[in-house]
Amino acid sequence: MKSKGRLFLYVVLALSIVIGTNVFIKIDAHAAAAPPAAISQIFPDDALATEIQTTLGKSSTAEVVTQTDLDTINSLTLTSKGISSLEGMNYLTNLGTLILTGNQVSDISPLKGLTNLTMLQLSGNPISDISALSNLKNLQALDINDAQVTDITPLSGLTNLKGLGLYNNQLENLSGVNSLHQLRSLNVSNNKLTNLDELQALSNLSVLYANENQINNLQGLSNLNNLFLLDLSANQIVDTTPLAGLTKVQTLYVSNNQISDVTGLSSLINLDWLDISQNKISNIRPLNSLTKLTIIQMTNQLIVNEPISFESTVTIPNLIKNIAEQTIDPDTISDNGVYANEAVTWNLPTYIPKVSYTFIERDTIGNATGNFSGTVEQPLVQYFKATFNIDGQETTENVETGTLLQEPPTPVKEGYTFNGWYDAETGGTKWDFTADTMPANDITLYAQFSINSYTATFDVDGVISTQAVEYQGLLEEPPAPTKDGYTFKGWYDAKTGGTKWDFTNNQMPANDITLYAQFSKDASSGGDGGGTDEGGGNSENSTEGAPNTSDIDTINHIVLPATGDDHVLFPIFIGTFLTSLALLTLRRK
């Protein structure tokens, strides 16, 4: 019997070894191997293995290659090959150029030792962590466009970089770039930047694309005197004066911003191409100094004037000026407006929120000719009176139609709770100051209150009863209480002394009150008579037949013997179990 058991254990052990070895072999087959090994073992990603096979001129990915073979690869172009893993690329130590654009790579850690790389393109991959690039000191060109990068500080040590592409990522700042003093070209378009302060030390920068961000401050560019191409379109730029010293700039895009004054561009005398479309520019005279221009774009301006009060007749001056600083006549005028004496006039029978006119003129600046066009809008606001009435006391304010009213301080009224502001003295609709807007008419809002109820407590020598009474209401006088040997004097606001309550005239105050029944001792009952009984009880109650206090204490402290009811079952169970076990053992013997 024992030998059979041992045999069984040997069989189990052997099967375990066989199965474990088989699993290990299968797992190892999918892990990267060091050369010499089959290409498919060194590069587990099938698409990458196929590209390596082609580059080395091998017949299949099953062929064995050595490190010497891999050292012959110094350039790879792997655009849109369906590669998802770079495992094994750490053996390509002689790579100088690697183009991996348009794949599905998210982990670039196998590249961290490829220190001979001078050009690396990783655009169009779902990369978020670029820390593996921090040691690639020989990189001169790096593109990580169309990725998911939020932090570029790992690039701070790549001081040989001359070109850097970070288009369409998730960058909120450019921390780490300020040390890249050799940079000539930088693309940070389509990110979440609000300023370019980290670039102020990059004096060698000549090409900068920073369009499609949220930039509102250009101060970081003021010292970049070698810039010759600058794209700042589709931002939130208002002030262009920080660009005034960049006299080497030849191409400037600042379209789709919030620029109204182009004076800051007048000193850029080497400009060849200028795009100022889709801004708020009304006067292009400052551009007259740009004599080298060959291309000018300045269409679709939108000038929105400050709002003015609506009147039946509205007149505004025409402030649109051409390159000669002459007024440009309107092209079209809304709502039957007319133009005369460099002013536009509208006769408006009813309120409308805005009027407008368009303009267009073809102007020549330097050697460039283009249309200067746009729209001027004049917002019209209508004010009406909002009156706040608190029991006849009124305050007023003028409010623009369609806007929210400012809620007044909560009024206070003694004995009442404020319910809100309503459009009627009683009833009506409550005004919602977070949602309701001013209509196109005067309104009055009334403070409405609900009267408070308070509690009147009646105390007859400690016996309590209560009434709920509205503020300034009359209390209902309770039945006169009786007390042997005493005459009821009335209800007072104190246990002794105090003021007697007059139920026909006294009104309920704005607080709870307590009234006390006061008595005078009858002369026939003995004593001094006429005093106020402060005891409030009968001292002649009989105690006959009641047990003595010491007897009660004795009774309360008698302790009966403990029965053990709470614990009796457990020892019984143990005893029964031990007895049964003993009997069973005796039977087997």
C-alpha cells in the first residue's frame, strides 16, 4: 500500500515538471532574445521583424542574425508599418536615423540606449512618456507631433537639438526647452499654451510655429532677434508690441486673434509676407512702412464697438481707415441705415440688439495688394427700471434688458420671515435672480413676508400648558387656576413680582414668552395672608403607611444567588461530548 502511494507521488511530480517546462518554453518563445538568434526572437513584433529582415536582406524572420549583422543598420524608415512594440531595438546601437511615424507605439523605452541617434521621428504614435529620450545627447532633430505628451522636461539635456516638433500634444507649458540654446526650428502648434516665456533665451531660434494655442502674452519673444518665420495665428493675442524689435522676421502670421492696433508691426521693415486676417483692425495706416511686402492678407475683420443705449435714432462715426488713413465708405448697411459725412445713421422704430455695416477696399502696401475688409457691429442696449418695494419703501435701479438683476440685501421685518421678491404685493410669481432676466419694460418687485408664530407658556406651579400665537396677536386667557388656601391673582411675566398680563390689550411679542400664575394666601388659612406662595405645592400631604427610606435602600440592595442560566448549556454540551467519545473508544477496543 505504501509503495503504491509513493508511485502516485512520483507520477504527479513528473507531470508537473513536464507541464511547467512546456509553459516556460511557450512563454520564452514570445520574449525577446539576444543575438545571435532568429530575427523573430530578437524582435517579437512581427511587423518590426519583417522590416529588419528586409533591411538585412534575409529570406525570412526565422534566420539567425548576429550582433555584427545588426550593427550594419544605421538608418531605418518605418513609416506606417503597423508596429506596436519596439522590443529588440536596443540592439541597433549604430542607428543614426530612425523614422517611426504613424505607428501604434506607446512605449519607447527600448530606444533609451541608442545614443548614436541624430534624427528621430516619432510623430503619429500614442506616446505620452518621453523620459527614455533623456540620454540621447546626439539628437539634432526630433519630431513627436500628434502624440499625447504633457511633459517635455526630459528633453532639457538634449543640447545639440536644432529642430524640435511638438505639434498637437497636450502641453500647457514649455518647461525644459529653455536650455536648448542650439534650437533653430520649433513647432509647438495646437497645444494648450498661454505664453512663450520659456523661449526667451533661445536666441538662435529662426523658425517658430506656435499657432492654435491660447497665447495672450508675447513678451517671451521680444529678444528672439534671429526669427525670420513666426506663426502665431489662432490665439488670443491683443498686443503685438513685444514683436517690434524682431526686424529680421520676413514671414508673420497673426490671423484669427484679438488684435485691433497694428502699430507694433510697423517696425518689421523686412516683412515679405504678412497675414492679419480675422482680427479687429480698423486702421491699417501703421503698415505703410512695410515697403518690402509681396503678400498681404487682411480680410474679415470684426470690429465690435462698445454698447450704447438704444434710441429711435442711432448715429455712429465711421472709423475705418485705409493705408492712406482715408475713411473707407461702407459697402453695406444693416436695417436701412444711411451714410453721410463719415457717419452711419439708423432710424429704428423698435428695439433691436445691434446694427452693423460692412466695408471692403483693395489696398497696396509695399509690393503687395490685398483686400482690407470686415464688419463693424454696434451693440444696442435697452435699460428699464427695476423697483424694489418693501412695505411701501422703494429703491430703484436701471437694468439692461436680457441681463440678471442684482439681488438686494435680504430685508428684515420684526415678527415676520422674508419669503422672497414677487411681482405682486400678494401672490404673484417669485423672482429667480439666478435665471430670470430683465424684460423690455419697467418692473416692480415686492418683498413678501409670512407672519411668525411664537409660543406662550402658562406655568401653574410647574404644571405647563402652551399656546401658539401669531406675532402681535392676542393670547387666549386660560381658565383661572385654583389652589387650596390661595386666591389666584393673575398671569405675570415673572414667578414673583413682574408685570401682570392684560389679555385684552397686550399683544404677542416677536419671541416666546412664559406667564406664571401668581396666588395670594387666604387670611383664613393661617399665616400672614396675602403673600405669594413660592413653593407651589401642598406641604400637608400624608406620608402615613409609606415605607421608611432606609427600608427601601435595604430592599434595593438585596442580591439573589446567581443561577448561572446564561452559561449552563456549554458545560453540559462538553460533558456529553466527552462521555460519548469515551464510549466509542471502549467499543473499538
